[in-house]
Amino acid sequence: MKNTAKKVGTENQTQSRYSDLKLMLEDRRREIQAEVQGKMRDVRAEGTWGVKSNEVLDAVESSEADIQGDLELALIQMKSETLNKINDALTRLEQGDYGNCFDCGEEIAGKRLRALPFAVRCKDCEEAREMAEQRERQNVARRGASSLFLDV
């Protein structure tokens, strides 16, 4: 009897975690979609990144408008990439793979998932991966620097 109660309690916790995570991901997706759609609507309404079609700009204003446009485009691209990651996370959630670290298989902390809902690694594994990448970049930089002396 105790085992059955414990199993039901664990299933309820798992279902509750699933529901909470799904709701969080869907809320974040709606929020980002609204932002992207709003930006795109603004671009369509204003023409080219905030420059009205009947405005005449000097070189400096034109350059600033180009920079602003590039920033807006980069922001939209980043938001779109985030949307793709959230959609992937929702797919993993439906498949039962969401919330577990790709590397160690342990459950990713709820705080981490709330901060970064598309996280695929726990904090420790992500830090280890980042350290390994940093070491690799340093090794590549050293090899590149030493090859400069060999070319002389």
C-alpha cells in the first residue's frame, strides 16, 4: 500500500512539473511571438525601420537609420531563434525528454528552466562544456599565434 501511495505521489509531482513547464514554455512563446509580430507590424507601418517614406535624410541620419535597421533585424532574428528553441523544448516535453540534462541525464533545476526555458543541460554540465570550449579556443589561438612565427 505504501509503495502505491508513493508511486501515485511521484506521478502527481511529475504531472505537476510537466504542466508547470508546459505553461511556462507556452507563455514565453506567446510573449516572444507578440514581440516579433509587433516589430514586424511596426516595420510594415513605418516603411524602412522607422524612416517614413517621405522623409529625406542626410548622410549621418541615413547611416543611423541603417544601423537602427540592422539592430532591429538582429533583434528579430534572435527572437525568432529563441522561438525555435522554445518550440523544440515543447516537442521534447511532449516526448518526455524535456527538463533532463543532455549530458548527465539528471533533472535540470526548475529555477534554471524558468530563467532559460530551452536549457538542454544542467548548470554543472553547461559550465563544464563552456570551460571546454574556452580551453579549445585558447588552444586554437595559441596554435595560430605560434604559426605566425613559423611563417617568418
